[in-house]
Amino acid sequence: ELLIPSIEFVANSLGFVTGNAQSSSQINSTFILPTTLTGLVRNALSHLVGCQNKSQYSLGLIRGLGANVNEQLQNEIIQFISKKTGLQLQGSGEKGVKSHAPLSLTLSPDNKRLISFEDNCRQPDVEGVLQAENGELLLNTSEAQTIQSLFIPWIENGNHFLLVGPEGSGKHMLLRETLNKLVTGGGGAEIAEVNCSTQTSANTLADAIKQHSIVLSSAKGRILRPRRGQRLVLFLSDLHLPRADKYDTVEPVAFAQQLVTYGGFFDTDLEWTIVEGVQVIVTIVGKDSGSVNEGNDGIGGNDNQSSSSSSSQSSDSLLSPRFVANVRVASVPHPRQSSLTTVYTNMIEAITKQLRHRQINSSQLSQAMVELYTRIQKQFTIAQHTHYCFTPRDLTRWVVGLGRYDTETSGLSSIVQDLKLGGIEGITSTDDQDSLGLILAWIHEALRIFRDRLDNKTPLPSSMNDPISLFPLPYAEI
């Protein structure tokens, strides 16, 4: 009553059904990572395992069908399934809550309504903030919970899956954190991580598996079995980077496809090797599911698509449709402004606790950071220069850099002298010298991270020449 009509609805929307055929480019624009109808159905069925009632079944179907399509179709899927089942959406009107991503949904305690995930961030300590640059700090925002809800069932059930998203969207951090809790934390598995590069080959992946496996001989041939536990997670980070050979074949992709499809691979001596208990997890850089975001809820909008589209084109051409159809796929969108503000407000509050006078408004300061980052990301793209790739990692570096400054009054003069910019006198008259030191360090880090990356021929925005204009809000409010 629900599964078949829902799949038919999505298939019609995507143009898989004869009589409503769209061009290939239109289908590719709807999918985040193009796949087949079989791949779409498998994605949907993977979220229905263990459902105990109609509400859980409906939510699982929404997540499975919407994990690899753009936000417009995600909203249409939610509306279709909610009308079919009678599930109520949180908020008034048919559109529900607009301030969250479409898939940021969970069930209410009574299982009768779809409600949005809420931020559940615990403020980190200073040591945790300083480790954030290494991807070791995860704050439990609503968007983080949304993405985890898409791939946690796949980890628990041992499904092979792939995460696709733009640079700096948090794919690796979310995966590592979740794997450490669900897989290695219980002692039932271990992780073999391969950070792919242009030089990564099939032998690289085979060696990673062998290092974490024991070799057994059987009537079927050679068998590799996890050395510890029942499962080996082969985590292939940035699988879009390896180069194709002269036959237009990418060895690591072909190896992963062979492993997923047939459960083994041919060794260097051409002997077939069976791999038991292996789960393949892949991350690649691709386009953003939220290509058009309303108001200030999204970052970049259409202006940011030039940077992500070029990456997605290379990723799409490297991965065969058969491989994509045999793995589950979920997209990781760019964090929205509201989510970024929440994250960096908590991190800045940890930094400001080191000051004797805690007069800094962390929320206003983080809003200023996100606003400046958004402005720069829109104005400077990789279409102009390949190194104009600005991601939330730059915001993290910005905050982590603040934790390394001595903001005492004695070090204030050297910071002012190093800035060598006009307008400093307008903000040096405050009596709160500790807060002033942090503000000047804040400006200095912004110039080093953003302005120093621009070439000499690029016209600089006013915000990069006048430190006062770095603040969208009055200094007094910060």
C-alpha cells in the first residue's frame, strides 16, 4: 500500500518510467550521485529493516528514497508519504518547518508526528577546541543527527555504502566518530582506513585488507578473515582522487566494485581470494543536495555550485553505475548558517573562558564569522582560481587559531603593529583590554586565512581592507 506507490512516485519524478522520460542531464541534476532504479530501490529497502510499526516504516522510506536526491524532490517525497499515511508534519501548513533540512526528521514520542531534530550540543573544553582542526571534535547539531540517521542503519547491518558531499561538509568526521562508537567501541570489528590519492592503486587496498586479516586455506581457495572481531571495515576516504589508467579504468574503484559484487578479489598471482566479513565504506566529493537554499538558511546557494559541480563531474565519471547501484548512497550537504553559528558559538565560548573579563558575546562573534565566510565563499570560487576553495574547515582554523594567542595587554601593541591597517584606532579605546586583544587576534586570523589566499590581481572586498567592516554587527554588540 505504501512501498510500491512511493517508489513509482519517485521513479516518475526522476523519469525512469517510459512516457515521462527526462533527458540524462535532468536526471543527473535530480540525483546527487546518479544511480539506477535498482540502486534507488535498494536504498529505500535498506532503511526498512527492523521497522515495527507504520510510522517507523514511513520514516525509513522517506530517508531511503530521499538520501540521494536534491532538496526539492526530498520535500515532494515527504509530502507524498505523509499524505498516504496520515503522519502529521511539525509546524503549520504543508511545508512544515523551513529552518531545517528536509530530511531532518524523526518521530515524536507518540509515533504520530514527524518532528525535526533539535541541536544537542555540549560545550567543549579548550583542549577539545584545539583538537578540532584534526577532525576530533563533533558537536551534535540537528544536521549532524540527520546525516547520522541516514548511515547508522547501514553500519549496524553491515551494508556497503557511500557518502557524497562537497569539501568540508563533515563526511569524514561524522563517519569516524560514529564508527568509533558503534564498531571499534564494542570490540566487534576494526577499521582499515585508506586515504586515497592520485597514486592509490588496487594493491594499496589489498594490502590494507591483508594487514587486518588472517589467511586461511579451504576447498574454495584462499580466504581472508578479520584478525579481530567479526567484521573488517574498509574505509576508503576520497575515492574520487585516484587517476584513471590508459584504459580509462580507475583501479581502486574497480577493486571496490569487485569486492562489493563478488566478495573477493584476484591477488597479484591471479589467485582468487575470498574476503569474509568486510564492509566497504566510501567517501567522495560531489555536489550539494541543497542547491538552492532560502534566505540565510543555506550557504552559497547557486553561487557556490561552480565549486562543487566541477568536483561532482569528475566523481560521477569515475564511478560506474553498477558500483553505485550495489552500495547504499547518502548525500551530505553543506552545513547551514544556523548550524555553523551554533557550532562556532560553543567553540568560541570555550576560548573566551580563558579571559579574565568575559565580555565577548560569543553568539554575535560567531555570526560575524559565518557572515564573512559566506560573503567570501560567494565572491571567490574555484572557477576563478583552483585554490579559492573555502570550506567550514577555514572557520575551524580561525577559532583554533584564537586559542593560541596571548590576549594580555602586553601583547596588544605587536598585534596592532602587525595589522598595519586603518580604522584600528576606532576600536582600541575600549577599557576591556582582554576583549580587545581577542578582537584584534580575530581580525588578524581572518586576514591570514582569507586575504592571504587571494592573488595580487584579485580586487579585494572592502571587508579585507577595513577591519571595522569585518563586523556585520556593531562592535559594541560583540
